[in-house]
Amino acid sequence: MVTPDLRRRAAPMVAQGVAFVAVLVIGALVASSPKPVPLPPPKVPSPAVQKFVLAVQATANVPLAGQHVIVLRNGTLASAASGALSKEDLFIAWVPAGSYQVCLSVPAGLEVAGGSPSGLACSAAQVPGTGTGFVAFVLVKAAS
């Protein structure tokens, strides 16, 4: 029986965490949205399938906690993850590397900056096999 070396497993997880923090810092410097709130580390997935972090952030002039997020795998549109935005307006999912469509339920009275009306807004996301995927939605008051 082969016993896994925990030190070999810890290094990639630490590297993923550092990459995630780097993406959040770069996003905060580049975007005009507020800085993301640091989150406690999510549960580590089963080692049988290697998964990576996909972070979804939404910003608006109102809290968005509870808004539904769906992550669909490109090509098949099979659900890869789903859940709700946290009180920090963030959603974190562990998914295999690949291409995804990330959809956010947009509350009435708001729209995605750039013109998507209230309802459901989707954005493409790429989760690299070496780091973190990131999607940001900026919601504004809907035009009357």
C-alpha cells in the first residue's frame, strides 16, 4: 500500500491559495469596485479529482447576498456548481480545470453594467489547471 506524502499535497494547495489572493489583489487594483473581503479557505476537495478555485464576485450599490449563482461547463452546459452569494457578495466553487459559463440572477431594478437587463446574466470563465478562475459582475441601477 502506498502512503501519500502530505508535504507533496500541501505545496500545490498553498500555491493555489497564493494565486487566489494574487488574483483578488490584481482585481482590486484594476477594477473600480471595492476590494474583495478575505474569505476563510474553502473546504479542500477530494484528492481523487484535481479541482481548482473559481471565484465569482458581484458588486452593486446594494447588498447582493443570497443571489443565485450557477456554473455550467462549456460544451455540455452540465451544472458544475451552484449556490448563493455570501454576505461579502462572493461565491467560491471548486471545479476541474476548463471553460465555464457563470450565470448570476440579477435582482429587479438592477442590470449588469453594459446593458444586460434584470433576470439572468452570464459570463465566460476559464479555470486554468495551475491557478484560480475569476469572474466579476458589476450591477448598476436599471435604466428606466
